Amino acid sequence: MPDTYQLASEFLSALDADWQRHISAIGPCLHQPHAARDPYESLVRAIAYQQLHAKAGDAIVGRLLALFPSNTFPRPEQILATDFEQMRGCGFSASKITTIQGIAQAALDGVVPDYATALAMDDEALIERLITLRGVGRWTVEMLLIYSLERPDILPADDFGVREGYRRLKGLEVQPTRKQMIEIGLTWSPYRTVAAWYLWRVPNR
């Protein structure tokens, strides 16, 4: 989707001088989705990284994958058959283990759709379906939409980095609230995913 990213960058640059300056400084959008990763795997990975720095998340996922050397990623039935202490040994908290087991069961039950089904679903319909799972919030599903399903118009308004990036971009005293962020972001449609990518990269002034 590089052409879409180029169009998005031009669209956002035309909004005002702040956006133009920032995008000129950062350069082209280099968003790298993990195309065709199914929702079950995306959700498990997102839970692993929740509230952690990337390196810590990488280490935990690496240890989980090492438990299943013959698979590229453990299947739901394998997760459910894995001993709690083995999961703890990977670095997962007790609450994250419960959440991941719930996701695995929901995948087997068909609540978590396969890739093709998810691809055909509307953004909000998929969000509403998946936030019924314990420990899965809107942000987690938005990461799935951005990185696995390559949706071009997702703004994770709860995301600290997005709100802080906008605060810095505009030189505000305080971050906008979630509701304010949603309102502000309407002017970035249909390229809110690329807007979020740039907001994650606003330097501290």
C-alpha cells in the first residue's frame, strides 16, 4: 500500500503547517503491517505486549514460540493444553494467561473469526465482537485492524502515544481526551492509520 501512504502523507501535509513540518521531518510513511496474520494470533501477540516495552514483549513471545518448535505459532488447542506454570515461565502474568486462554477457546468456538472472515467484516462490527472477550479492549482490536488487516482509517484514540503525539505536534499543555481525539481525527479520514503512524513519531520539544 505504499501509494496509499503517499496519498495519505500529501493529504495530511495539506492540513496545516504543523502537519507539513512534521511529515517533512519524518519523511515517507514506512508503516509495516503483518499482513495475513490471523486474528487469533494477532490478539495473543497484542496481549503479550500490553503495558510492556517492545523488547520485553519480544522476549515473552520468543519464549512462548520456543515451547512449540514445530509450529510458526501455537494453535489454540496447544495453548489450552499448556500448563499454567509453563506459561508463567514465558513471562506472562496470571491475568494475561487467563486472557490468552480465553482467546484460544473463543477461536475454537468461532467467536474469534479466521482471517478471511475478519477481512470481510466492518471495523466496528469486529471491534464489538472481540471486546466481549475478557481482557480484550478496543485498543487491542484496533492494533489487529491496523497491523493484520491493513485497515487504512483506524485511529486508536485511547492510545497514549497518539494523544501525546498530538499534544506535542500542536504544543498543547495537556493531551486531548479520548472524545476530543475522536473529534479531531475526523478531519484525517480516510487516512487515520497513517495519521496515527506519524503521531507516534512526534519528537519531544
